[in-house]
Amino acid sequence: MSREQLQNLTEPMYYLLLAMRTPRHGYDAMQFIQSATGGRVRIGAGTMYALLSRFEKEKILTPAAEEGRRKIYRLTPKGEALLRGEMDRLRMLLADAERMEKEADEHES
């Protein structure tokens, strides 16, 4: 899953990568995301574990440790670069929207 293949991360992908900036297991990441977004974003177990598997396969996440049956993951440098690229893309989208909104307001005046 290269950056070219992932032009835009889905919301669950984005929040999972944000959550994994601190090593966590899947259930902890689900709880963290729900709490951090005030319940707006909820990732189900099936989605979570499919993403963890995909991200591990693509070397975006790597196992850091195990707690019993739970595998704790952390971001790899590739994962950090993917997350930073998405954050930059989102910032550009917001800057474009703000600029266009300002121009529209000025045009109406």
C-alpha cells in the first residue's frame, strides 16, 4: 500500500495511524479513537483488525510487543511519513477552502 495507491486515507485509516503514534493494541486504539473524537468516530472490531493486518503487511505498522494474546503495534517510519503526508494534504484542503470562502465573501461585498 504505497502512498501513490493511498491518495487519500479513509477516516478510520487516518485515526488509526494517529492513535498508533503511541504503541497500542487494537482494542486500545478503538477506545482511544472514540474518546479522542468525542464519540464521533467509532471503528468496529472487524474494520480495526482488517486495517491492522493490512498496515502490518504493508510495513506501515509493526508489532512492538505482546500482552497475552494482544499484539501491540507502533508506526514505522513509512507509517509516520504516510500520516504526515495526509496531515499536510488536509491542511492544504482547509487552506484552499478558507481562501475560497474569503474570496467569495469579498465578492459579495
